[in-house]
Amino acid sequence: MTEQSRYGEVLTSLQNELVQLSTNSRHITVAGATHYTLVSKSKYAAAVTDALRRVARPSESLGDR
């Protein structure tokens, strides 16, 4: 999400650090999304769903079907 009104830079920095704790993690930013629009707007919800599927099935995201 790019629309974090309070402490956005700090939160983004912490999230970037958090993703480094696992080799099976990704930090994906959905431009223009907010916590609310991630579930209320279909284009943002689809971006989150796609990202979750890629993490859950990494071999498929690499084209090894």
C-alpha cells in the first residue's frame, strides 16, 4: 500500500525488514491502495490475491507447472 497517512515511511521500512526474516516472503506494494480498499476495490483485492497465490505456490509462479 502506498497510502499510509501516519508514519508511512517508518512502517514501510519495518515491513521491508520483516520480509527479510524468511526466504519465502515478498513485500509487494500496491500503488494507491489503503487497508480499506484492499478489500473494497476489486483491482486491489485481485493484486493481493495474486500475490498470496504466488507465495503459496512458488513453483507455479516460476512457470514450472
